[in-house]
Amino acid sequence: MIYLPTYLASHFLLLPMSLFDFSLFSKGGPIMWVLLVIGFICLVLVIERTLFLHRGQIKSTEFISGIKNILAKRRIVEALTVCEETPGPVAAVVRAALLHANDEADKMLFYVQEAAVIEVPALERRLGSIAAIAQVAPLLGLLGTVLGMATTFLAFEKDYATASALSTGMWQALLCAAGGLMLAIPAHLAHHFLSGRVRAIVRDVEWSGNEIMKYLLKEYREGKSTAEVEA
């Protein structure tokens, strides 16, 4: 007769080697399918957010320097064109400042902040969904564990506690717990990584907005006044 704990332990040690074994996956019960579905959704969200943030993050220092060089030649239309062709929130904020280059400082600041308010929520979109999946996955794993233990106790109660009957419930309990953690850990890491990318872009937006406003209110206007006097 096979000793049940030894049987389960020997098979559980082979779990990493059998991740792609469908028969092993099916032993986890219906909760494993739920974890698989939300895991796929999480993967899609992470890939989409990574590509979106990568597209929106530019070298703000070089971008602002290029805009300043164009403005130094009094080519504000060209600078606006560059902003329109450049993706990301930094270019949108700089464009808002350029459109109001001749306005008062308070009015220019209002439009710059308005552009930032529009752009920043787009950066944070779907991050909450990834965080929710990371939090719910261990709970689903725990639910699967409880259901597996309930199956095991039901086998005891009905007096058919054979090794096969007991292992069914134990497999479900162990696999659901492992599945929940295997989904939650990378989801937490992905959320942390993406949140860091968002914070970096927001800092670039703030710096770029302040930098272009300082340039427009001082150097650009002083250069414009000098050109008018010379004319």
C-alpha cells in the first residue's frame, strides 16, 4: 500500500517539471481554469501597457533642447509640427505651451496643466486591473485549496477514503495554491514595473512643462523683443 503523504510529496516535487502537463493542470479543478483565464487577461494587459508606455516615453531633455533650437530661429510653426509628430504626453504638454506662447504666464500655465491632466490618466489606465488580478489570484488559489480540502473530508465522511479519492482533493488544494501564487507574484512585479514607468513619464512631463514655460516667458520673448527693436 502506498503511504499517502509520501505519494503526494513525490509527485509535488515533480510539479516544476510538469507545468505543461495538461493532466496535472486538470487535477487542480475548476479554479485552475479561472486562474488560467485571468492570467491570460493579465498578460495581455501587461504587454499592451508596456508597449504603450514605451511609445510614450521619449528623451525629454533632447526633445526640449531641439524645440528650443527651433524657437531660437523664430520658427514656432515648425516647433508645433515637431510636437504633433512626436508621440507621448511630453510632446502634448509642450505643444499646449507653444500654442499659448504669447499669453500671460497664468493662462499659459492653465493650458499646460490642462494638457497634463488629459495625458496622465491615459498613462495610468489599466494598471488598476493588473493590481486587482495580483490581489485576487491568491484568494482564488485559497478558494481552490479550501474546495480541495472539502473534497478530501467528504471522501472521509462517505467512507471511501482510498488513496485515489484522497489524492484528488489534495491535488486540487496544492495546485490551486501554487497556481494562485504563480500568477500573483509576476502580476505584482509587472504592476510595480509599470507604475515605475508611469512615475518616470510624469516626472518628465512636469519637468518639460516647467522648462518650456520658463523659456517662452524669458528667452523667447526677450529674443522676440530684440528682433522687433532691430527691425
